Amino acid sequence: MNPEDLKYHKEHCWVKVSGKRATIGITDHAQESLGDIVYIDLPELDTEVEANGELGEIESTKATSPVISPVSGMVVEVNEELTDSPEIINEDPYGKGWIAVIEIDDPLEVEELMDAKSYENLVREESK
């Protein structure tokens, strides 16, 4: 089950908004599809990112995948703990496995994202 209080992007990322800040991570479905995560390339602080642009990259035992930013803004925080322990994403994708915090440029972008039910429908469609 995907947490109801988050918004979801079609590229299997989640967003938790608090004021003008958005905490971003990858979904449980994404980490499960990737398998054991062995490395994450975190974004630099103070980097401007665009919605649908690359925020970073995750390497697993199966593949390397970009982390797509669901919103535009400036990176104000990164989860440094993932540098030494990227497997935290596998263990707790919606909690300790967050990737970055972005100061949101346009709050309307958040409204365009999916709720948990819509995201679950997307995952179901993709797995057919």
C-alpha cells in the first residue's frame, strides 16, 4: 500500500509537501523493481531541478535508473545517510529512504501529481 498523504509521479517517485518544501523519494514499487540498491548519486545542494528532469541516479544489482524530480525548484537538503547505506531505500522507501528536499518553485505542479489510488492504477496497468 502506498501512503495516502503523498503525491506520486509517473516515474515512480513520491513527494511529501510541507509548506514550500517537497521531500522526494522513490516508491516501494520502484525499489522492488530495482532490486538491491548498491549506490545512489545524490543531487548537489543549491542545484535547480526541473519537474520531469533528472534529480539523481540509482544503481542496483539489476539496473541503473534515473531519479526523476516530480517538481521544479532548488535542492535544499539531501539524505547523506544514503551515501554509505543506499540499501536504506530498499528497507524504508517512504521513511528513512527519502532522497532530497526541494524548495518548490510552482505549487501547482504538486496538484498535477497522482494520489495513491491513481498511482496504484498506473502500477497495475504497467504490470499487464
